[in-house]
Amino acid sequence: MSSSRINRRAALLGVASAIAAPTLLRAQSSDAFPETEDEISTQLPVRRNVSSFSQQNWQDHFDELGVGCLLADITSRAVHYWGPNGTYKLYPSSVPMSEELTKRGYTEVVRKRENPSWTPTASMRERDPSLPIRMEGGDPGNPLGTRAMYLSWPAYLVHGTHDTRKIGRQSSSGCIGLYNQHVEELYPLVKVGTKVRLL
């Protein structure tokens, strides 16, 4: 391709960008661009769906791979999985809403369910009395999504979610949530007995 064609294309892209920029800015929420110093100083920071995860080494967290290892990094909102042969997977996740709801340490996967039913704990119902007593698996409102892996700690799971807005946020009552397509990919890899660390 000749340099004159490249220069013409670059010039056209530059003009198009300049024309589109004011329109794009007007399309943004006015809240994103405060106009006065008072607006700037009184705005609170908003936590978005953000994750700063990076690849981890299983040796930093586990003595051996065994049947597999799963690390839920609550700070970076990511789930790391290593298979028995060293296969590595990394997924964005949701994490507990508060430190009070967060459990950290070592546990393991004790059972697994496809399309799990959900029974809110007593403390969940105390916080939100409108919660149902039970929700069957397959219900689009079921917060456990399409797959669940139960940990040895009662009421703590790694599970899917139908509400994709929760991923990357502090949004759970203690569990670690994944996009349904990610938990469905991970589910057959994770065996009962997989070592788990919540960090």
C-alpha cells in the first residue's frame, strides 16, 4: 500500500475523531464532569466493576496441586484455578460486600451441583426479610446461577450468577461469584477435594 493512501486514511480518521468527540462528550453523564469546585469536592468515589488481577503462581499458596487448587483473591476480585497437570485458568469474580461477611483461609470443595437450589441463611433473611425461603435451581432469579461448588465452610460457595453486573464488585453475602459461562467451564475441571484458598 502506498504511503499516500496511508496518510489519506490517517487524515480521514483524525477528522472523524475530531467531529465525533463533542458528541461523545455530550453523551456522557453530566455527573461524570462536575462543573463547579463544590460539585468536585462533595462527590464520593464510586466503586465500579474493576479488577486489577494478574497471574499468580500456585506454589505461593499451596504445597502441592493434588486434584487441583483454586485461589479466590478477594482484593483483586479474581479466581485462579490450577489443574493437577498445571493447567491454569483466570476469571473475574464478585466478592463479599464487606469484611464482616468475608471468610479467609484454606478450605476445600466438598460437593458440586448443577442448577443448584438456593436457601438464604438466617442472617441473609434478617438483613432482607423480603428474600424467599427457598428458590429452585434453574430460576433466573436464583443467585447461585447454573453451577455451584460448595466449600467445607457452611454456606460458602463458588458459584455462577445470572446478574452479570455483580462480577468485579463487592456484591455477595460471602460467596465468590463467577459469570455463568465461566463457572460452567470451571465446573467439570474442579473435583471434590480441590484445595481452595480465599485470600
